[in-house]
Amino acid sequence: MDKDVSGTFSALLQEDRRFPPPPQFAEQANVRDAGVYEEARRDPEGYWAGQAKQVDWFTPYQRVLEWNAPWAKWFVGGTLNAAYNCVDRHLKTWRRNKAAIIWEGEPGEQRVLTYRDLYREVNQAALALRALGVGKGDTVAIYLPMIPEAVVAMLACARLGAPHTVVFGGFSPESLRERINDAKCKVLITADAGYRRGNLVALKANADAALNGETPTLRHVLVVQRVGAKANVTMQAGRDVWWHDAVAPHAGKEIAPEPVDAEHPLYILYTSGTTGRPKGLVHTTGGYLVGTMTTTRAIFDLKDEDVYWCTADVGWVTGHSYIVYGPLANGVTQVMYEGAPDWPDKDRFWALIAKYGITILYTAPTSIRTFMRWGAAYPQRHDLSSLRLLGTVGEPINPEAWIWYRDHIGGGRCPVVDTWWQTETGMIMISPLPGLTTTRPGSATFPFPGVDADILDEQGKPVPLGSGGYLVIKRPWPAMMRSIWGDPDRYVSQYWSKYPGIYLTGDGARRDEDGYFWLLGRVDDVLNVSAHRIGTMELESALVSHPAVAEAAVIGITHEIKGQAPAAFVTLRGDVEPSEALKKELSDHVAKKIGGIARPEKVFFTAELPKTRSAKIMRRLLRDIAEGRVVGDTTTLTDPTVLADIKARYAQEEA
Ligand code: ATP
Ligand code: MG
């Protein structure tokens, strides 16, 4: 495919509504002085050095940044410990008995861990891991449901200086095995099972299948008892140990946090696999903590009084940066929920918000579109007036969903922060600052202070305002990945070779006349219709703005005359009947919204779209089907039957 996106991403659907920060919000915001942008621009290293004061260092660093592109070292010479920063230091303050985690299981049980509780549990778990032979530099795999032990396990590893690799609990045995072997893990921490929509997820059985003599580095499996007898697990003598048995001998005991170098690896995390085979990215300790702490405080406006809830799973980078490290280092009180949003009914999220008085909600556009499809009656059942800030991450959010979120969840009063970032970036990179930025639905607005984002054409020249191109980051930032685990060459070629010394994000973006950034989707997904570049985002937004449409994915199919033409895969809202007339109506709707050039050549109705396990639309698989190719890497696909169904329908319609 022609990858030249420099010319003309077509004008994005003009969404003219603008929302200045509500005055009462702006008055109390953590960041109130717009001078921070200029200050950070003039002296980025000085800016980050200022932020580094929020972190407790055992040994002070000597240099803020050592940059031998594309290799970065931040806070050179400093030593610290991430678990110490997230837990121990709060014990020296009034926060010692503050709730750190308010957990609710899917069946409804509740557990509260204060910072002191967390301290005790992390120490015991670290001692248990040490007894199993885990020391500084050993890697540990974590394959757990959303239970407090997931956070405890991550922090226990960090305490020992043992990098963790968390594998989302929805992954198959094969995916788990690949990650254990790639990261050379010594111990696996899992659970007997987890709950999902009232059913059991057989984690231990999956782990057994994953290991099956094919994970040479793995010595022990630590098993949390989440479900009990119903899970019916077999324990392999000599290899498997119950978590409660392993921690019991260490009750009340402590282990000093291992001082690690600022550049010591904190974790390895595999990307979602939306665009291809997942990459194991390495994040280190000092810069990562500085970046996640700073962004949590500034973007979520986090205060001690808040009740914060990030709905992501700890298996994704969002869970690492904005459930564990950023929020806990800030001394947050947060809600953690184990299960599905539609269990026992489609109002579970809203019930949780009302029950715990949640003030900050951070979720994904795909969830918001699902809630829209279910209808506003569900949130209306509950009092959501405690909310004061809403955030989104994971995909571009179409203006329709943004407005729905603001109106129906935020009651029209909460600022919405659309946060753009990646597993690679470790921290939020483009986002409003809620007390300063006038937001526009569908735009992630502006780069965070100290982040030098730009949009380049094929030749590496910044595109003029109003046009689109490759989104890049021109200067290192503290939470950036340091490499791909075991594959430094791929790190260089994938991210740093198109424009040497500049980080290539792989996403397309456009900046409007006012300098706002609009994410347009993956560069690989961009369509080239009669020499016009059209981002998938704008086509999908146009479709979703039609009242019949719940969700849409658009791909380019080969067209004799135009080169490519858009083909739309559309999921209808609950009560809408599919028909040929509706297909025509949707095509006309897109043509009216964007222009005749964007008119979908074909519209397919489908019950679901193929998504990654992090719930992102995998357009590359739709392209494979449309082009009659063998479908590519599907290991991160949520539900293979969705793909089979689309394939069958596609073949039927083409016949
Ligand atoms: P892979 O790299 O394996 O294809 P992935 O890119 O989906 O997987 P993540 O690192 O979880 O893995 O996702 C980052 C990507 O998600 C970004 O590159 C971008 O395409 C998309 N994204 C995240 N947040 C936003 C946002 N607020 N607006 C637009 N896109 C976003
Ligand atoms: Mg990616």
C-alpha cells in the first residue's frame, strides 16, 4: 500500500463545539498556570528535573538525560525503588491508613486495602517470591484476574528489582507460553480461576496447558486461591505452590526494598497486537515513575479526596501506568473491579460509581460505544453526581461518543480528557489539561508539557496546519520504552529509522488551524481514494453519527479506477433492522458528511467487529478477508468466531 500520508488527509468532520474548562473546575485544578507549556518548551530537562522531585530517591541522580539516539538514559546515577515510592513512603504520612484499593469482585464481595495493608501484603509476597528463588533481575510472569493480588504481585516484584511481565488473563495458553519464553520468566503467578460474566475463567488450567514441559526457564507457579473448590485445580508437586501457603510464614515480616538504578528494568509488556505480532517493550524505573506520576496528577487532577477508577485491566499498559504506578505513587484511593460491565446487568459500572462515590473515571471509547448501544436508561438509574472528571484512552474517540459520555455520564459538567499514548510511550503524551484546555470532541488537543510532538510528511518536513501526516515525537521523554526485549534491532528499525533520531508512533494525525491534534488512526489503515488520503477515524465517525449505527470499521478495498474505495463493516444499534435501503442510506450519509469521495463502495452488517483482547478494532483482519488473503496473526483476537462469521457473510454477499 502507498504509505505516503503527507498530502491530504481529508478534512476531518468538523466538530465545532468547544468546551472551555468549567470555571469552578479551573479554579481548583492542580495545573492552573498555562505558562507550564512555555517553561517546559524552553528547558525540557529542567522541567522534568522539577517533576523528579515528586519521587523519593535513595541516591540522587547526576544527570537528567543522556541521549545517544535512539538510546536514552534518564536520571543517570540515581537509585530508587518503585514499590517504595508507591507504598512505603505513604506510611510516613497521614495516608498510612488511607484506603489505597477498594476492590469489588464480580459476585459482589468487597475488600479494602489501606496503604498499611498494601505494605504488609507486598512485603509478604516479596519474601515468598524470594523463597522461590526470585532475585534482582529475574523475570516473573503474572497472569491474574483483576484482584488486589495482581497489584500486590507487581509491587512485590518491583520491591525485589525483578521485572514483571503481566499477561492479560483473557489470553490463551499459547500466548501465555510465548510471553513466558520470550521474557525468560522464572516464576509464574496465577490464580485458580477468575470470574467473568458469572462464569469461571480457568486460569490455572490455562497455565498448566501453557507450561506443559515447554517453558524451560520456569521453576515455580504461585497460585492465588480466588474461587476455591469450584475451580477444581491440580497442583503439581514441587512446581506449584499456593499463594496463601507461600506468604503465611512471612506474616508480619519485612524485606527492605532493593535500591535499583534509575535505568533498571521495571517491567516488560507486550503491545496489544492491533497491527501485527506483539512487541515486548522494556520500561525502566526512574523516568517511568516521574512520567506517570506527573501525568496522573496533571491530567486526572488527582487529589487526596478523590475516588479514582481506571477500568482497564492490569494486563495492559493503562493498568500499569494508571492503576498501579502513577496513581499509587500519588497516594490515590482507587476502586478496582474484577468483572464485566454487564453483570448482573448492564448498569454495573454506574452502580459502582454511585456506591463508592467515584469522582474520576478513566475508560475506553469501545466501552463508551457499547454503553451508547445499551442506552442511556442504564446510567439514568444511578446517581452519578460524584463524578468530576472523565477520561478516555485506547482508540480515537468519535465526537458522537465523546458528547454522549460528557452528557450522559458526566452530566454535562465534567471535563473530558481524551488521552493519546501507547505501550511504547509509557505515559500520556497528548491530552488536555482539564483546568486549562478548551476541549473539542474527538481531539486529544495538545502535547503534554515537555513532550515535543509533531506531524511530518514523507520527507520529514512538518506539515502545515490543517493537513495530516505521520505523528512523531522529536525529543526523548522520561517514561519512554528503552528497547524491545531481546530485539534491539527491531527497536531501531521499527521506531527510529524512518526519521533518524525521531520516534515514529505509527499513527496518523492532523493538526487543525488552531493547532489541535486529531488522531486519524494507524498509518497502515489510512485509505488512498483517488489520491486523497482518508483516515479510518473520520469515516467511522461519520458512520457512528448516524442514529442506526453502534460501531463501524472502515477499510480500503482495491478499486479499478479510484485505487482504493472504502468498505464499511457496521454493527447496528440494538433495535435496528438491517436492510439494503439502510446500506444505501449509510453510504449517502457518509458522502454528505465528508464528501462524495468518501462514499463507501460497500456496506456490510455484522453482529460484532473483530477486536483485540484490549478491545481495539483489528482492521488488518478485515482487509485480509476483503482481499481474499490468509488472515494474519490472530493470537490477540478476542473471539475467533466473530471473524469466521464475518468471513461467511462476506463470501455470501460477494457471491
Ligand atoms: P500493536 O502495537 O501491537 O499494534 P496497539 O498499538 O493496539 O498494538 P497499544 O500500545 O495498547 O497497542 O495501543 C496504542 C495505540 O492505541 C496508539 O498507537 C493509537 O493507535 C491508539 N490510541 C490510544 N489512545 C488513543 C487516543 N486517545 N486517540 C487515538 N488513538 C489512541
Ligand atoms: Mg502500537
